[in-house]
Amino acid sequence: MSATSVTRELKNLVKTGVYVLGARQSIRAVAHGKAKLLIIARNARPDLRERALYLARLSGVPVYVFPGTSTDLGVALGKPFRVSMLAVIDEGSSQILRAVEREAASG
């Protein structure tokens, strides 16, 4: 699996899944145990990134660091703005969790 498969699954997630955008909402979803996956842009603010990684580790939520910037992540989601972080609540018909697992295993 490559980053393009993750990007493809992100587009499918937007159509069929449930997710929250933004660092504050994503961190809250992880802290409350609602998130199944946390995706962080490569250039997310260091303080928010550290807090999100800490809470994800405590909650057992897998984390995927998106190889692009927050602008690239926004484009991958089809949004006209930057997205530093998103939490997947329900993957819908997307295979985002599997795509991230496969990429982590291969890379």
C-alpha cells in the first residue's frame, strides 16, 4: 500500500464515514474514546501534535502521520482549507484503517 491508497481511502471516508476535523475536536474525540484512528499532518503544531500522540498512546488509538502538509491533507479530503488533524469516528465503507495498517507494515 502506498500513500496514494490512503489518499483514495480518505476520499471514500469523506463520502461514507464519520470524522471530525481540526486539532481540538480530534484531540477531544481521542480523549473521550470515540476515535478509531488519528491522522496528523506532517507540519501540525508541535504542542498539539505531542498532546494528540500522548492521548492516542494512552487510549490505544492508532496514529498515522500524513506525509504531506496540512494543505495537502485538506486537498486529499476535498476541503478548501488546511487540515492539521482529523479523527476517524466511523470508517463507513472506506478501508482507511486497513490502508494505514498495511502502509505501516510495509514502511
